[in-house]
Amino acid sequence: MNKKAFLSVVVFFFAGLMAFAGGEKEKFKVYGNCGMCESRIEKAAENVDGVASADWNKDTKMILVEYDASKVEVKEIHKAIAKAGHDTEMVKAEDETYEGLPGCCKYDRKE
């Protein structure tokens, strides 16, 4: 491999590391029941600008979100999930939105 090609590889490698280094991870509770909930919750989180990935576990009701803290605050992710009809530990979904969920997705709500 010649010097230019090697330096290019090194530069791209470190640029990738720098981009990833700015990422944050947050884990929090999101209420839901089933696979449809999982799809809706993850999609709502991932559609927020700055969110790289979201993985919700229906057994633990916990979501792991990877995001760029320079682009989005965690509360905005909570709001997006609540807008989709799912309460989080920080934001409650509107009653009307919750009522529009399919029957299997209606989780027990805290008062």
C-alpha cells in the first residue's frame, strides 16, 4: 500500500472515531406491550433528528437510545415517543392518542 492510500485510510478511520465519540447513550422506561408497540416506539425515537438508534425491550419496558447530544436533548426523544401514544418516565402521552392505540397496545397507565 502506498503512503497516500495508507494516510487516507488512517484519516477516515479517525474521522469515524471522532464522529462516534460525540454519541451519547440513554436508557429509560417506555410503557407498551407487544411487537407493534416496539415498532412504534423505536420508529418514533429514530425519527428524531440526531437519534442514531433505538432498541426497546418489551419485557423490561426499557429503551436504549443512541443519539448526538449536540443535535437533540433527551426530553425531545421522550416527547416524540409520547406523541406516538406511549408514556415514558418523563412525558405522558395525550389521552386521545393513547385511546387510538390498538387494543393489544393499551398498557396499564399510571395515574
